[in-house]
Amino acid sequence: MTRRVRITTHAAADFLAIVRYYDDEVADPEASASLVDALAAKLEHLAGLRPMVGRPRDDLVPGVRSFAFDDYLLFLRYPEDDSVLEVIAVIHASRDLPAVFDERQ
């Protein structure tokens, strides 16, 4: 079963910030396009796997799991109907995760 991928407003803002960083700071639009393509492929792959892949992150947000991707962590939620893989955040692994999630609540 392949679930639909739903990207929340916070996750979409995270994606945009990553693309802007690569475009502006790294000055490598090809790298940002490549990362976005790889991320989309990874999310589609995860959507096709059994539910509940990744590390449980109830310490940050109840019912959320994380999955490493490149230098980032994907934060995922599987709603109860099991037809959707919800992406709630994409955060660089070096960030202070509790602080990031505290800011978002």
C-alpha cells in the first residue's frame, strides 16, 4: 500500500528554507534541486513502507517519528486511517530539536 504524502505548513516552510539556503548561501541551485528531488523520492519510498518506520519521537511531539535523510531529520506522522504519511518537519540534524519544536507550539 502506498500512502499519500501530506506536507504540513511547517514542513513546507522548512523545505523552502533549505532551498533558499542552497540557492543563496551555498550558491548552488543545482544542489538544491538535487536535494529536493532526492527528498521527494525518499518520501515516496517511505510512503510505500510499512507504517511506523523511523525512530519514535514522543519526547518532542506525541505520535511523531523521525527518519534520517542526508544532514536532515524528517519528522513523520501516520494518521490513524493509515492512508497518509504526514511530514510535519524537515530539520537539520545539528539543530536543537527540543527548542525547534517548543517554538512551533
